[in-house]
Amino acid sequence: MQHLTPLGLHQAELQRIQKKLAEFLSPREARELAKKAFVLALEVDDDIRRILQDPIIEELYNYDGQFFTLRGASGFYTAFDGLHLLSTLSNSIDIVFKTLPKRSAIECLLADLDQHRWVAKRRRMNWEDCGTLCLVPEETVREIIDAQKRELALNPPPLSAEEQAFFMYFEKQLEQVAT
């Protein structure tokens, strides 16, 4: 299984991103935003590293820096490592800064990076707690569905006007049979 890349590659990506950001931002703003992206990438790497430390993961999945792919079956889980996250940022920088005002573009980039960080963290937490790379463990989904079923059984939704009109005929028939 591929292990995470050396920090030097991250720093090279950081410099490339900072240069790209400088096309749209002041040097100070470009440096600060690139640094935030770098820190987020390192946090992502920490979570991915923790997943990869489990020997069972290598038996079940191939990891290429972007996807955990099931061995011998179809299916995958997206989880970009820090280097892939940084390397895909250039396209996003062009798109958001050419289409959005500066503040909105910065917020959009940070939100996108934070989403990747959230995914990596959630996958790591669920792997450590439940042995799954799913974002929401199957047990949690079952509990939610069961709770919704119980709630509907106790408090069914009111009938729509169309449903009331439809059943009124049958209710009248039942009343006649009962009398």
C-alpha cells in the first residue's frame, strides 16, 4: 500500500499554490491562504496515516492517495491525502477567483479544503470506532431509520385532503355496517 509522501513534496506544492494565489491576491494574503491550505493538508495526512497504520486496512483496501479501493470487489471511498489535496487546488483557484469576488473565493477554497479534512477525519474516526470507512456507519443509519419508524408509528402524518376524500367513502360504508 502506498504510504504518504515526504514533506518536501508538500512544501513544493505549497510554493506552487502560493504563486498561483499571488495572481489574485496580495503577496501577504497569498502566503496566509497557502499556509492555511498547507496546515489543512497536514491534518488530512495525519488522519490518513492513522488509518493506514492498521494492518487490516492493507488486507481490505488499496490506497492511491485519493481512494481506498476494495480489494477483489467493486467500490471505493474517497479520501484525498494532503499532497493530492494540494495538487488539485490549482484548478479550484482559477475557477473560484475568476468567478467569485475575492472574499467569497477565499471562503469557497477554505470550505472545500475543510470538507476534505472533515471526510478524512470522519473516515479515520469511523475506522477506529466501527471498522468502516463509511462516513456514516451502518449501525447509525439503522438506528436513524428505526427511530423514524417509531416516530411515524406513534405520530402518523395527517391525511392530505385527497386522502381524506378517498377514505371518506369507505368510512361511511363502515358506519353503515356497524349500525
